[in-house]
Amino acid sequence: MSATIDVEALAAASRRRRMRERVLTHLSLILGVAIFALPIWITLIGSTHDTDTIGRGDVPLLPGGEAWNNYAHAWSQGGGGRNTFAVPASTMLWNSFIMAMLIAVGKIAISLLSAFAVVFFAFPLRMVFFWMIFITLMLPVEVRIIPTFQVMTSLSLIDTMTGLTLPLIASATATLLFRQFFLTIPDEYVEAAKIDGAGPLRFFKDVVLPLSATNIAALFVILFIYGWNQYLWPLLMVTDRDLETIIVGLTKMIGIGDTQNEWNLIMTTAVFALLPPVAVVVLMQRWFIKGLTETEK
Amino acid sequence: MRKKVIFRGAALPYLLLLPQMAVTLVFFFWPAGMAVWQSAQREDAFGLSTEFVWFENFTDLFHDPIYLNAAWNTVIFSTSVAALALGAALFLAVQADKQIRGAGLYKTLLIWPYAVAPALAAVLWLFIFHPSIGLVGRAFAAIGITWDFRVNGGQAMTMVIIAAAWKQVSYNFIFFLAGLQSIPASVLEAAAIDGARPMRRFWTVVFPLLSPTAFFLLVVNLVYAFFDTFGVIHALTRGGPGNATETLIYKVYVDGVQNLNFGSSAAQSVVLMIIVIGLTAIQFRYIERRVHY
Amino acid sequence: MHRRTLLTGAMSLGVAAPALGQTQPIEIQFWHGLAQPLGGLLEKRCTDFNATQTKYKIVPTFRGSYPETMVAAIAAFRANSAPHIVQMFEVGTGTMMNAGRAVKPVHELMAETGTTIDFDDYLPGVRGYYSLSDGRMMSMPFNSSTTVVWYNKDAFRAAGLDPDKFPETWQALAEALPKLKGAAGTEVPMSTAWLTWAQIENFSAIHNIPLATLANGFGGLGTELQINNPLVQRHMGNLVDWQKNGLFRYGGRNNAGEPAFPSGQAAIMFTSSGFRARVSREARFNWGVAMLPYYQGTPGAPINSIIGGASFWVMNKGPAAGGGRSADEFKGVAEFFKYISQPEVDAQWHMDTGYVPVRRASYAIARDKGFYRDNPGADIPIEQLLRGGGVLTDNSRGIRLGGFVEIRTIMEEELERAFQGQQTAEQALAAATSRGNQVLRNFQRANRG
């Protein structure tokens, strides 16, 4: 008799505790999401109001009616105060897009070739080349920024898309990743190719590339984001307003007190700046996570 | 690591390597070499008169209280950012790992900040913390706290830390979640049967299994805080007020681009190079060992 | 006669033909650091000049802010592709003066190309800043401003002060500050932008005290800072105290503090004379302009203030011997400079932008057009530059320190610490002096060559 009651009570208590835990878990996650979503929410809201409302300090939490005006204005004319030069968001977005694509595609292309060479061939100086490439990991562009700027001036590559993208292709993250992956390709594949009489290039095209598809997709996401979010390098390199990228352009809109900031247009441009990379991450989430966690540099 | 079965080729491998080597030589070795060369010189802005000074630029750095201040700021900044980003991510990953409805949705919602540029994160947080127009900024004013990060160094540092850490949480979150999900259920069940409370279970069983991930993330977060955060600082505080938010990487920029002191800037770059090499080397040794689990 | 005219006609055709055949104007690269809308106005002057002749073509490019333009020009010089003309802010003058063969001094340019510009007509403060001590011009002045006081007349009235008479002395202003607290909805009586320019550099100039030895650096590279003197200590101490008591608010670096005035938060603002356009557009109260106040009892005070802004420097192409420029290119530059030095052009620039006219003749033109009647107070900056009879002293000619950008940042950093209460004003000035002197010694060493 008492045993039955005990069990039921225990089960109920356990259920309650689990319920409490679940609620707590949901609450904490919701709180986490809120903290991470808050800036973007306020930005979205800010982009739908006019300057005066925000300038007055009536920070709104609900959307206003200026969305269309702001977005159209920022897209075609740019914004950011009457004293900074206005570059249309459309131009900046295009520049960022080209830059990010060139960096992502360029890096993947040359890394595939180099990793392939280093893994599947035997030739003199093989390890020397590998270490030379590996060393580039040690020096992010921020550290070699001034000398790189001087090199670019010597090559007359300032204010060019080439100059903007090439130095960022020089580091070896992708090569290393591909190398790690290629090392896991079973020897039987290579043997089979040799038996079939296929040369190394056929092997590369028919075997290695298809196998690397997920890695390439993951790297594309990582590199596209990396390229899109570049700040210091474009800041130094670009003064031609037609080449301005959106991340740098956005921060230039905020005069350090230079003028009355047009916060609504700044927020609109921020939304523009956010959309492509966020879209890429969210849509390619699966490959992205796989790429990050399974190969870990 | 060497594959047993390989292709033989005379010219092909060199041709395959050519693009990367060309880019690496021109855009990496040349500037890096220049940095080392310039770090041993003192010259005027136009490069018309140069003086070879061996290590003088370096010794000047280590005697300069402002450089040491930047180094100290970097330590504070990096450890705070790493601690905050790792702690928050771990907590959220643990919550998301539990079998609850909507875990997938939470995951997506927490991952997207990875896509945000550090400089952009800074702008977003500026908008929130601005003394006159920010939600939080005005809230502070309303409850009587004098909040002005343009004048108060501590507040500036706090803002910069929050903006930088915020962005990094998603990256850490992904790894922690993957790490948690790779812990075999059997291990967890065994610990549960032993009767340990959830908190104890976590610290004695789960965390040790996560430690390789945590270590890897620690190094990554530190490197991120050292270098990738230039954008955050430049957009928010420009290193001010009064050098309060000037980190080593920011000082490289200021001394090079603003003060036109190329020798000192190059010397600082060399110091940073050495630090990065150290951190990356540690990371790689640890990862290589990890692979053998 | 027929034949002779035909012959001369044919001869002149023969001479003209090659000139006609040469259709490409010589391009002169001009890098400037003025963002919109000022940049657009500057570029208009370039197109106007191009329209007056066909031999030369000025190609203006906006290269980013002044420091960015400076580093870009320097990097370009090192890479043998410097622009012909670069606009350099006044703070970079020391560096440019010691640039050796990187720059072509304007007086040399004028002599070689046979161009004459009447620099005697230029305002003394403008001319003195950019010339050698014997008066020979090194760079071409163009956009100059000076520091003035902007004040909220409505707040003055509400505080019981005469809105049309801004206090002339700091002593009188100090008495007025507590009365202004909260007047007409303002939050703080006084604020400033460009802390060092307004409150130390111009402060020292109008009080006729040295900022640095060797005539503020004009006399040589061995100069040392002298900002840690009793008067500056007294003034900085006052600012720090007023900040503590809520009578003054430090607004941040450069012109970060400016928005506080038109928004009505600060009743008094010290900043550039170029602030006018913004104030007239945004302020919703009656406002006025006044000259900088001085401390009564300082011998010789008040005299003229010094200018800010920028000038045009002529650069050689690269470090290679000879400089890499042709005589024609230099002639083009000289012609452009002559164009912008014309009083009509300068007066129009002044009236369009809010920069001061650099010549007395342009000042007269603007006056004759009734500009100062329609824009009351727009002549105050000019009068302030001429204060003291237009005779410069060693302390009011200007500032010529190498590494001045860095020195200004150092002064700001140290004073910011004082405003935060981490050190006293004296300590801040002492620290700034020793750090600043280190920069000067480094500059001296690096520029010995």
C-alpha cells in the first residue's frame, strides 16, 4: 500500500522536476536568443523610422512607417550625414559581393591545387613548399598591414579590386584543410585510378573533387563570410568611393561627431550589410557546421 | 604524414603549386620581410633618410609605458572576451543539447551572429549603448548612472568587450554543441545511474570530455580577440579615451598610419608575429595529439 | 601685301599646327582630403580652372580623411607615383617642411615658372603658417579657419546675461558659467571641440606665450614643448574643475563634441569658424559668434589666433634624382595656384564654405558684397586673425612641430585622464610634455638627413 503511494509521489515529483528543468532550459535559451537578436531587432526597427525620431532619443521598439523611404534612399543614394560622402548601398553591396566571391573562389581554387600537389606527389622540396604555405597561417593580414600597403602601392594596386582581394587569398587555411582531408582518401582510390590508366589530373577531376564537395561547400561559407566582413584591409586600400565595400562604408557613415548622423539610414545600410552573409550561413547551415567541426582547421 | 601510393610527376606538381606560391611570395613573404627589415630601421616618413638601428625599436617598445599599457589592455580584453564568449556559449550549448522541442530552431537562431562582421557588431552595439539615443544608454541615464564611454575608459572597455564577445559566441556554440552531442549516451547514463546531481555530473564527467574542444576554442578565441577585433575598436572608440581601449593590434595601425612611425609599427608587427606563431604552434601540437584519441 | 599676309598666315598656321595637333592636356594629379559637401566645392574650383584653358587638366581625387590622404601620398612617393599636388592639413606641416626632396617649395615653383602671386596681401597668420621665417612660401594656403566661440543667445538671456556681449575675459566667463546652468533648457554651460587646438594651441597664441621653444618650432628641429607653464596649468586646471562641477563637459576627440551645441545641450561651444553652416541649419535658437576670451592680466594679450585647415603641397614624383617632373607639369601647377589665389575665387570660396578668406582683397570683396551684413558674425574669425594689429609674434605665427599628429593625440590622451580624475591637470601637462618631447626627438633624429 504505502509502496504504491511512494512510487506515484516519486514519479510525480520527478515529472515536476523535469518540467521545471525544461521550462528553465527554454527560458535560458529564449533569453540567449533575445540577447543575440536584440541588436538586430533594434537595427531593423531603427531602419524603419526617420532621423529625427531616433536623433531625439525616442528609441522605438516597434516598427515605424519609413521603411520603404529609408531602404530606397540608402539603396540608390546612400546616406550617413551631410558631411560624409554618400555611396549608394547598391554599389557597396556589389563591391562586397565581388570581393567576397573572389576571395572565396580564389582561395578554394588555389588551395585545392596546392593541397593536391603536396599530398599526391613526391618531388624535391615538397615539404619546403608545404612549410612555406603553412607559415602564412601565422600572420593574419592585420599584422603585416603596413608593409602590405606599401607593396600594393609599389605594384599600383591601390584602389583596385585585384589589390583588395589578392593579399587575402595568400593565407593557407583552406590548403591545410584540404590537405587534412586528402590524407584521409583511401589509397585504394589512387591505385584504382592508376590501374585504369588515369593520369593525376583525371584523378583530381573524377575522384578528388567529388569527394571534397562537402568540404568545398563548408569552406565556401567560411571564406565568403571572411571576405565579406573584411574591415582593416579595405579601410586602408580603398579611397575611390566607387570601390567602397559595405562594411567599411557603414562605419564611415558614422562620423565621429562630424555631423548629425542619419541613424535611420545607417541602420538601413547595416541591414543590407547583414543580409547576404546571414543568408549564406543560415541556408548552408548543415555544410557549414560540418565543415567547422569535423575538420577543425 | 605520407601517402604510400602517389603519382610521379616532374613538372606537374610545381605547376599546381605555382598559383599559391606566387600569391604567397608576393603578398606574404615580401611584406613580412619588409616588416622585419623596417623594424630594424629608423626613417623619416618619406623614406629619404634611413638609419639602421638593430634592436633599438624593440627596446624602445618595451620601455614605453604606452606600449606596455596596450599590452596590458590586450591581455584584459582578450581574456575577458574569451571568458565571456566561452562561458555564454557553453551555457547555451548545454541548454540546447537537452532533448527539448525546437532545439533545431534555437540552433539556427544562435548561429547567425557568426555572419556579422566585428565592425558591424560594433555599430549595432553603438546604437544600443549610445548615451543619447541608445536603448541601454538612455536606460542608464534614466536610473542615474553616468554613462559616457567617450569620456570614461572603463565603460569604453566594457562596451568593446561586450561587442567583441557577442559575435564570437555563435562560433563557440557550434563547437560546444557538436562536442556535447558526440559524448556517448552510455557515458551519461552511467553517470546518471551513479546518482550524481546534474551539476556534479557536468563538472566531473561532461566537462573533461569537452576539454579538448574547450582548449581549441580558447586558443581560437584568444587569436580572434588579438586580431579580428581591430574593427570593433576602430568603429567604437578609436583606442580612446586616453588609450583605455588601445590594444596591440590597434597600436600597430595608429603608429603606422597615423603617426607615420613605420619602424615602430613594423617592430610591433614582428612582436605580434611571434605571439601568433606561439599560439598557433600550441594549438597545432594540441590538435595533432587530439587526433589520436 | 597679299603675299606677305598669306605668308605670315601660312607661317602662323605652321606654328599653330603642332599646337593644334597636341590635343591632350597635361594631367595634374591632385589628391585632397575634403569629404562632401566641401570636397564637391573644391572640385568645382578645379573644373572651373580647367575650363579657363586647355593646356592643363587638374584631376582631383578624394583620398579619404586628411591622415589617410597623408599616408597615401607618402606611400605613393615611396613607390615613385606621387601626385603633383596634395592637400595636407596644417598639423602635417612640420612633416612636409622636413620632407626634403619629396616636395617642391612653392617659392621655388613660382621662381622657376615665372609666376607671381601677391603673398603680401595674404593675412599674416595664413601666410606665416606656411612660410619660412624669411617669408618665402613653402606651400599654397587654401582652406583656413580659426577657433571661435559659438554661444546660445537665448540661454544667455534666460541667465540674465547680455546676449549680445559675450564675456571678453575668462574671469568674466567664469562668473557667467554657474548662471548658465540649465538656462533655456541647456544641460551644460560650456563644451569644446578640438580640445588641443582651441584650449592649448590657440590659447597660447592669443596670450602671446610659447607653445614650444624655438618660436614654436619654426626655428629648428631641436624644439621642445612648453605647455606645462603656469597659465596653461591654470586654464587646464579650471577646465578640470569645471568638468567636475558640471559647468564644462569634455566632448571627445576632434570635433566629436560639436553636436552638443546645435542640439541645445551646451550653451557655449569652442570650435572652428567653419561650424557656421551647421549651426545655421540645425540650431533652433538664437546664436552668436564671439572671439576667444583671454585671461585678464596677461601681458600682451589678446593678439591674433592661429589658423587651422589645410594647404596645397607640390610633390616630386619619387625619390629618384631629379624628382621626375617636367617643367610643363610645374607650370600647370603654378597656373592652378595663381587661379585659386585670385581674390574673386577666394572670396567666393569663403562665402560658399565658411573658411576664412586668405587675402585682404578677398575680405574686401566679401564686405563690399554685403556678406557680413547678411551673415552677422561671419567676419569675427577674420578680425580675430588680425587682432593685435596684424603683427605676428613668435608665439602667434603658427606651429611647426614634426610628428604633430601624434603629439596632439598625446595631449588629448593625457588630458582625458585628467578629466576622468586619474591625474591632475599639472600631471597631465607634464606627462604630455615628456611624451611629446620624445616624439620631437625621434622626428629630429629621423630627419637629420
